[in-house]
Amino acid sequence: MITHEKAIENLDKVITQVEFSRLQVSDHCIVQLVAVSKYSTVEEIKILYKAGQRAFGENKVQDLKDKSIALDDTPLSWHFIGSLQKNKINNLIDLNPTLMHSLDSLDLAQELDKKLKAKGKTMNCLLQVNSANEDSKSGVNPNDAVAIYKEISEKYSNIHLKGVMSIGAHSEDKTIIKQSFETTKSIFDKCEGATICSMGMSSDYSLAILCGSNMIRVGSALFK
């Protein structure tokens, strides 16, 4: 298990790199860090919390439930970052995540909104865009993303769209990864009212920030 000293060291390294990249973009740019805790224990989350981290992301609804209950007395901001199965929608709604990153289709938006209305609740969400056009990734087609964002915003009142999310291209070629981030940023810029552009993980968050990301999802760089 990660030690408190190692957690501080890891967090300092990531924050230093974020600051270095951020300042190349703008003095006024703020980048939010979501610690991806899907492979981490409750104890490791507590250690990172004590080191100063507040936002954590989980891929599975059950894991989010288990960890949020176990850490109920700790003021954390929980993000849901995995693919959401329709039969788990009600479970996620009951957990009241700070932000749901993976709204990846109109079909899911319709079902989520219906169940939110039934419970009298709302949810902050990001539209997931498959900006790299990869079969292995979820998300809306980048060519349709702006129109879909507008449709969800207008039709589904219990979903509060806050911006867009994407995963960088699965490639060793930085040029290809950069292109996928630039595609997402271009979509973000065209989505009315969008404030969050979530892209970048442990291997590519610096590049993502340089391309305009203001929220990164980092796991192994923090918990290793």
C-alpha cells in the first residue's frame, strides 16, 4: 500500500507538472485534478486525502457506492467516470455524484433524464466524445457532438451538461494523441455554456492541458 510520504511525493509531482503545463497556456487557466481510485483501497484514498487531494473518480457504480459509504465522514467530491449500464442508472442517481463524466449517447441521456425526473433529482454530466474515432472507445461521433450537446441541453432538463470528456487516442504517436485532444477542445468551444473540458490521464495529461483541458483524470501517477 502507498505510504503517506509517497502519496505526498506523487501528488506534488503531478501538481508541479500541471502547473508547468497550465502556465504555458494561461496564468488564469485552472485545471481540476480528479484522482482515479478504481484500483485503490479505502485506506489509500484516505492517505491521498490527507496529502490534500479532494476529488476522486470511480469506474463502477458498486465501487463508488462501497467507497463513498466507507468514507462517508470524509468530505470528498466523487466523480463517476466509467461506462454506465442502464440497469445501474437508479443506483448512480442515489449516490449523487459531483459529476458524471461518461454520458456517451442520446439513448443513455433519454433514459437517465427519465429516471432523474422520476426521483425528482438532477445530475451534472459531461458528454463523452469519441474524438479519436476508435471502436474500442465509447462516446458520440465528433461530427455529431455539438448537435447532440445542444439536443440534450434543450430536451433533458434534469441533466445539467457542464462540458465534454474524451480519452486521448490510443497511440504511441504524440501527434495523433494531440489531434484527438484538439478535436475535443474544438467541440468544447462550440458547446454553449460548457465550462469543463475533461481530457488527459496519467500518460498524457500534460499534452491535454496544453491542448485546452481544464480537468484531468489521473490514477497510476498518484497511486503507484
